[in-house]
Amino acid sequence: MTTFEQIQEIIVDQLDKEQEEVQRDTNFREELEADSLDLFQIINDIEDEFDIKIESEEGLNTVGDIVDLVEKQLAEK
């Protein structure tokens, strides 16, 4: 399972969306209607899943933004 697929699964579960709705270029607030609490929970789940720490949700507008950040952190481990 790729990093994207793992993150996609977390988002689908958290926001009760269909897998097709969650793509790399999907915007959290505009397309998935996620509020800051949703995003906070998604980030917590991702941190637990990958054993990393995401310092800020600033600049994380799309699913791809989070995937890139996670992959960068995993590469630095």
C-alpha cells in the first residue's frame, strides 16, 4: 500500500467519503467540506499511522500536500 493509499483510507474513514472523492489534488475544505477539527483528527491519525509529527496544518490544502509532507518526513527518518 502506498503512502497516498494509506492517507486516502484515513481520510475516507474520517470524513465518511467515497474513495473516488479523495485524490491527490482534492482540496480538504472546498471539496471534502472538512473543518479544522476534521483536519486535526486526520493529522492525528496520520501521525499515529506513520509515527511522525506534523507541526502545522498551514499550507496543507490538498491531499497531495499531506502525502508530500509525510513522504518527506519518512525519507528523513
